[in-house]
Amino acid sequence: MTRYFIIAALAGAVGAVSNAFAAGVIAGANTLALLATPARYAVACVLALLLPLIFRGMPRWSAMLLALAALTFLPSLNAKLVLGVGAPWQTVLVLNAVYAGVTTLVYLVAAGRHASHRG
């Protein structure tokens, strides 16, 4: 199980990088500043640790939907309600959907066919 958490954390970092590039393209944000912010990686990696738990307890397709929803809405709530990001909700949700999609995809590819690793 530990290897799945490591894979998830690394997938979260990849998702954070993709989110930074998407923010540069979609919202005109300073991509380099976003890439150089360690707290973004910390939040992204911690949230990605949900993936092994989600995929362990649910059928694959249901788990994918829940993973995409959780990794889109949780960081969006954090950005808007905790960090006070001024961008509109739609923009924040789209950017975090990029993070969610990339993180989930990287996790599934790296974990292989055992991503739904029921116990």
C-alpha cells in the first residue's frame, strides 16, 4: 500500500505543474512564480494521497469519478475560502480540473492495472 501513496504524491506534484502551466495559459498567471511556490506542491501532494484510498474502496469507474470530483472541488474550496484567490469560481474550477485529471491519469498509469488494489 505504501507504494501507492508514493505514486499518488508524485502524481500530485505532476498535477501541480500542469495546473501552473494551465493557469499561465488560461488566466495569464505568472507560471514561473506558481512553479516556484512549495506550498502548492505540498497541498497537491497531500490531496493526491486520497487516490489510493478512493481506488481501494470502490469500483474503478466510480473511483475515477470520485477522484476527479474530489481533486477538483477540494483544492477549489481551499483556493477560494482559505487562500482568498480572487479569480472567478469557473476559472478556479477549470484550473483544478486540470490538476485533477492529470493527477488521476498519472496515478492510474503509474499504478498500472493494480490501481484498484482491493485488499
